[in-house]
Amino acid sequence: MENETSPQSARLRCVIVEDEPLAAEILTEYIEQIPFLQLTHVCHDAIHALDVLRQNPVDVLFLDINLPKLNGLDFLKNLLNQPRVIITSAYHQFAVEGFNMQVTDYLLKPVDFERFLKAADKLLLPQRIPDLSPVSKAVGAPPRPYYFFNINKRSVKIFLDEILYIESLKDTVAIVTSDKIYHTHYQLGELESFLPDEQFLRIHRSFMIAIDKIQTFSATEISVANRRLPVGRSHKSYVMNRLGKK
């Protein structure tokens, strides 16, 4: 069965790829409860989904792995332009492979609505995309990760290794690089939730820093780009542990 509605630019157009009718029905009900999601198609196998993607704009796939004809992961490998993907599967052992393919989230069946809502909220965050330029591939260099951030109603690419620190201001969050400051309306906590832990460290309710950009540090402040940033009292123990000081 195919479910189609007229597109609305403010909503993310979703396709369910699921061969179990009950699971597809539950996902349909969940999507209908999220104001920023719009279900356009329900596909019962990956071949049908490929046809839908060729003929229609799609923002999000809710994708099962155990599908007839072509499994979900092989289906992803065949996509030239992959939309955001949330995997819904009864098998946890494919989670690492899924995340290596840049999926937004991996939901284990049966999926409850609270967990579904957390996954859906991630769709509002910038998408991390590796740099796959010909130069990087030719010399065997590791991918250079970046995100598209919503800056003044435009999606702006910022490489993660260019970020010095991030500061929460009154109405915006400032992403500070060596040559520019970008203002976005994401909350600092939202950025903390998806920026890689091994690269970034929250040191204060108003500051997050790039660890490799630290010049000096103490229990009360950290210097980045010749600016002294405070270490919050509630963050002190965690920050010192992360930086190797007990």
C-alpha cells in the first residue's frame, strides 16, 4: 500500500521501507504524530524504494534491514544520493556497520514512541558528512568530517577541525574558527550531543572547546586562540579527568 500526501516545504518527506505490515503501521502512526515529518510512501521492499527515490524528493528513510530481494544495508550501498536514514531492525549486530554508513540513528524493534521521538529529533540537527574529495581519495588521506550548519537561513559547511571553540550567547550560539565566527540558533546542548566526544569538550555551561586547540589549562580556565575561557565548577572534575589531571 502506498500513502501519498502533498509536499510541504517545512516538513521532512519520509519513506518507510518495511516488509512487516504491523511494523510499517506503527512507524506510520509515529510519523503522523511528529509535526515536522510527512510520510509520502510506504515500500515493502528495497526495489520499490529505489524506484520511489528515483522519481520523488525524499528527506528521510526509515529502513528495515531484513528485506526481501535486497537487504537494507546493500540497498544503502547502491544509493548515489543518500537521504537521512534511520534504521529500524530487530538485529543489533548490524548497528556498527549502519553507523559507518552515516545513518542518523539505529532503532531496535519493537520501537517505542519515546525512543522514536529521540531519533526524529536528531533529524533537526546538522548532518555530519565526510569529505570525499578526489584529492583525499587519491592520496589515501582520512576523510575530513564537516557538518552543514543552519546560518542565517542557509546551510553552511564548517569543517570540524577548523572549530576553535563554541560559545553560548544570549540568543545564539557562536561557532568560532580561526578566521570567522558563525552564529546559529542551535542550543549548546544540542551541539554537544552530536559533536564527537574525542574532539570536543564541554568546560562550562556557556563554552565547548576543541581539545586539540588548547594552548594552556588549569583547574579554573583554559586558553584557546589566546582567549581565556572559564572552567565551570560543576565541570571541573570531568574536565580535569579528560585532560589527564586528577
